[in-house]
Amino acid sequence: MLSTARVGATIPVVDLERAKAFYVGELGLKLVSENPGGAVIEAGGGTTLLLFPRAEATKAEHTVAGFYVADVEAEVAELRAKGVVFEDIDTPGLKTENGIAHLGPYTAAWFKDSEGNIIGVGDVR
């Protein structure tokens, strides 16, 4: 049943080597396997990201994957120290301050990976 299955995100990348360096080097995730179809990157709890090569950059203007963490502010600070740049957003209903949005009891931040994909960091639910 899907209600007990793990789920993973599939993320398009133009430059697989550059993307692997970003996810492993800057985000600290683990490269699990690689084949002609792409690279599997492992995150917490056995979750995975499949980075698959694509000729053109993504056109997604939404969050393609999100990491749930206990302390968004601490995670943002740690990732910034590694060179990750967080997005500043100022739209109706969503505004970040120092890269972090406070949405009632929920806190979140977003950054772009090496390929322009939008990745989120949010409170554990």
C-alpha cells in the first residue's frame, strides 16, 4: 500500500556532475548509486532524490523537493556557511525575512540547486 511506502523526488539536471557535487558536497547528502539514467542521492530516513540528466534546464517555478527539519533557522545558517544562497521572496501572502518565511506556526526557506531547481527547507510536521 502506498500509505506505508517511502517516496522520493525525481529532479532534472543539465550537468549531472555539477549537481552531484552540489547535493553531496554542499548539502551533505550521500551518493548511493549511479547508472546511465542518473544518480540516486540519499537523504534522511531512507528517502532519496533521483537526479536525472536532461538536455534543457527545468522550467518549474515551484518547489520540487522539500526537507523537513527540526530547526529551520539553524539549518539555513549551516547551509549558508557552505555557500547555499536562500531566496528572498516578497509576494502577496508570502514574504521572507533574511531568507526565512514565518507562516503562522510554520517556518520555511527556499534555495535553488546548482541546476535552478527550487528546494525547500521547512519545519518538521
